[in-house]
Amino acid sequence: MMTSLLILVFSSVSVAQAKEKRYEIKSDMTSVLLVHDPNCPLQLSEPAAVFGHETGAVVAEYTVQNISGSNVTGWEKLQINWLHNEWRGDSPEVRQERWVFEPLTTFSSLSVSPPFDLVELDKKTADKLGFSNWKNRMLILMIVKVKLANGKTYDASKQLNELTTFLDKFLDQSDTGFTKDEVESQQQKVRDFVATLFSKPSPEQFAADK
């Protein structure tokens, strides 16, 4: 009995030690642009937080709601930074027998996140891990593809290509450095471009599977 108890205690300690560290990156270091397309079956809402990982990765958590009249059977979400030199894709698994993404159902990326320890972020750590770099000053979250149970699919690949082409010009300038005013000006240009890009969705963006 004592042996079993020791094993249990040791296992609990091991699990606790295995938890990763995350740093919450505040709004003075980063902002999040949620791409809104009224034709998309999934709508993003403000992320719970932006986290920095010990690897140097910066990831925006998100919440998404199914506003369609059908179950979602699969989807792809993309995170791009405004300099277009870092992409992070996410395709959460939907298992109809275990979890049905029904109409009006909300999914949070934090709900499937493994346990972690939240560590206070100071300037020294932010600089060391690269969280304070210009590339992290704005993260763009976008739903690229959605597949519905009624056979329809949503595909914004065309708009994504236009967006990345637009972002390339900022990547070309990044080596020369930016002032704070230039960063704010460039980011506003990105926000304006995205708003215009999705004001007139293309007909083939949302169609039935063939």
C-alpha cells in the first residue's frame, strides 16, 4: 500500500514538473487582427490571451463559433504575423461520435490546451526570447477553410494569397528596421487592406462539394 502511494505521489510530481512555461504577452507588445468574413461559417472572437513559449514561439489563443445551420466536420485556422515571415496553422480534429461542432457551438483553443504554468514576463526575458521583436507586433488570425456536414465548403485561399502578397512588401522592408510610428502606420494599412479584401467575397468562396 505504501509502495503504491509513493508511486502515485512521484507520478503527480513528475506531471507537475512536466508542465510547460508560458508568458502572457500584453497589448503593449502585440495586437491581434481577427479576419472577419461575413460569409464564413465560423466567426472568430477576441482571443483569451497571447502567449509566448520558451521556444520563442508567440501564439494567440482564440474562440470560434459555428454560425452556420449545419455541423462543422473540419476547419483550418491560420496565424500569420504582419511581416509575413511566420505562419502557424491549426486544424482541430472533429470526431462526430465524440464531439459534434453543432450550430451556435463555441470552440476555444484554450479548452484543448495542456496544463501550463503562467510566468510573469519581464523585459529581459522578452528581449532574450524575441517576444519584443517587431515581427510579433501584430498577429493575424484567419479561418481559411471550413467543411460542413451538408456538403458545403468555405475556402478563402484566394483571399489568403492576396493578403500574403500584400504583406510581402513589409517583409522586404523589415531588414532596414522600423520606428514606432512606422510600425503603427504599416499595421493600419494591413487592417484597412483586410477590411477591404473581405468586403466583396468571391462567388467560389462558399460552394457545394463536387
